[in-house]
Amino acid sequence: QARQAGECVSGLADLVYRAGSPLLSNSLDLCHGYLGATYKIGDGIPEWLRGGNFKATHQFYQGNTFAHVVHGKCLLASGDWDRLEALAQDIPGLVGRYSNLFALLHGRLLLAVAQHNNMHRDEARQTLLQAVELARPDGILLSIAEYGEHVAPMLRKLHRENPADKYLGALFRLSSRFSVPESNEH
């Protein structure tokens, strides 16, 4: 899957660069970063996203928030929990007037993972519950499941405490597909 995703985005690169549009180039960088961080293919992530070196030219429209989410996913992939926690706490303030559900949801998920890995387990649980409640009204599953490697153990506990909650059950099952074997969990 990771290779296919990378090939798809790479195939677009020639078309985008020939078009000469800074907006399209920026969007392509964000796609490379998002997919690279999600599938842990670090060499495909543009350096400005990996390092969080944001310039005004890299942040078109709502790209500012999305760039921070992608940078957060890079920090997640690298295991830099302190920097991830600090960044994730800032994401709601970056959303501003747009009330971008996608950014808010990813911000909560990134924060929950950072808190969990920084041994703030009670805070991580509350933050994950906030993410679940943001996603529940629209039935969003995949945006949470892609963090399965990190959130499945927490979702398992939540589901055990609330076995009748069908949404939590679906989240746990789908997240588990993206998770590491049980013996490697935190």
C-alpha cells in the first residue's frame, strides 16, 4: 500500500511541476509529507515539513494548519514526543475561524499519542475521548484508525469499559488493523 501511494503521488509530481503553480506544488508537498509520515517513508517528506520550517509561501489558504498536522505526523513517526505534545497543543489555535474538523481531530489524536508516550496516561485518555467525540457525529473512522499503532490499546480499554458503544467497537476493530501485535503495546 505504501509503495502504491508513493508511486501515485510521484506520478503527479511531473504534472504539477510542469504546471508551474506554487499552490499545486505546495499541495503536492503536503501530500508527500502526509503519506510519507503515515507510511513511514521519510525520504519522500519535504524537508520544510519534516523540520517544521514554515514560510509564508508554504502556507496557502488553510495549508497552515494542514502543514502543522503533517509536521506533527513527522514528529510522531520520529518519536519526538515532547515536540509533538507542544505542537499538538498549538493546533486548535491555528485552526482559527475555519473550524477545520480534520485539523482539530488530528490535533487531538497527535496530542493523545504524545501524552500517552510521555506517561500522562489520564490526560491521554481524556484527549482521545475528545477526538472520539469530535469524530462521532460524522461517523469518522479512518482518520482515527490511521493512528491505530498508537491508539488501539487505549481504544481497547475504552471499548471494554463501554461494550455497548457500537462506534467505539468499530473504531477499535479498525484501529487494530493498523496496530502492532499485542505483545509490543505500551
